Amino acid sequence: MKSILLINGNDPKALLNSTLYGADAVAYDLHEAVSADDKDAARLLLQEALAFFDFGDSGVFVRVNPMDEGGGEDIAVAGKGKPQAFILPRADAQSLPQADAAIAALEAANGFAAGSVKLIPTVESVAALENISALLSSCPRIMAVIFNAGNFLKDLGVAETGDAGQILYARSKVALACRAVGIPAIDRPWNDVKNRDGFEADARNGRAVGFSGKLAVSGGQVPPINEIFA
């Protein structure tokens, strides 16, 4: 899995066009892309879209809200469309078991095979990074890990400088932990879509320390990700 394309989970046009860019997986975002007032409608939209839309060979994920901010409801409602996995922001020792239990309840309530819906935690805190090996061994649903460097640096209490050396240790620790258990490590999103050179350099830096792929925030980022991580 090289490329995961983040899509606004409340935009029907974006949903329809999401498979056109060649991403290995598409991830419909109920977290940062959807305002608080629109989350109920977005959950229902995804429930219908996931059940009936033909995604071809693309993996289909849903990025839920943190478990203490409605993530359980995201799983229960949007999950009826049976995505292959849920992406969990701010994953830690408390929220991972909660998400695992919510997915198990979803499977039982809808007749899905136990363990068939996977989980992709996002490492974005100092505590999660320091305990990453324990986190990865705590839940058999985990199929990949995403590293969110921006939020990690905020939690560390430092400003992002743009220097790749600033996150070298954190990136390396995530990549090593994932390699040890045989799952993909997915690198941070690059939000400045106009800075193509910076984006490609950042992708190569992630690839050089062992990441398997990268989040894309626009369709135009998918082809270079697929090339760099080939």
C-alpha cells in the first residue's frame, strides 16, 4: 500500500471522483474535513456510498473522529457500509481498545465476519510514539500505521521548521516498529499542494527511512507517491 488519498467525507462529488487518481486506497474523512454541524449527514452519506459505489481495486477506509469526539458513532453509522478499515486519529492505549470494541460491535450487529474490518491508528503524540511497540501488539486488527508529524511536533511543544532532521528519530521509530511486526508505515500528509518540490523531497525522506507509503491530500499527489514508493 503506497498511496492513501484523503477525501472529504461530506462531498458527494469528491466521493464520485475519488477513484480516478490511481490511489491504492481512498480514505473518507469524517474528522477534520467535516464541521461539527455536518457530521451526522456525512456519516449517513458514507453509509450509503460505501454500500453501493464501485471502488474497483481501491481499498476503502473511513477516517473517524477521535473516540472521545464521536468516533464510536462514526464507526456504528458509516461502518454499516463496511469499509475495509477505520483510520483512528490520536490513537493511544485508551482509544485503541475502545475502537476495537466499537468495530467488534459493528461486525456483530451487521453480520460481518469477526475481525474482517481493520484498524489504522495514527501516531501523533509523544506518548504514542514512545509506546508504539506496545500499541501495535495490543490489537490484532491493526493493518497499518500513519505518522502525523504536525500534531506530533505540537505535542512535543516545538514549532515545525521544515527541516526533515527534526522528525528523523520519530519517523525512524515508527518505520522500525511497523517493519518488526510486518505492517506498512504510512508517512505524514503534505498539505502545501502548491509546493511540489517540497512534497516530493518529503516523500523521498520518508521512503529513505523505511516508510511504505504516504497520505495524499489531493489527487495530483497520488502519481508521485506511487512512483517514489514503488
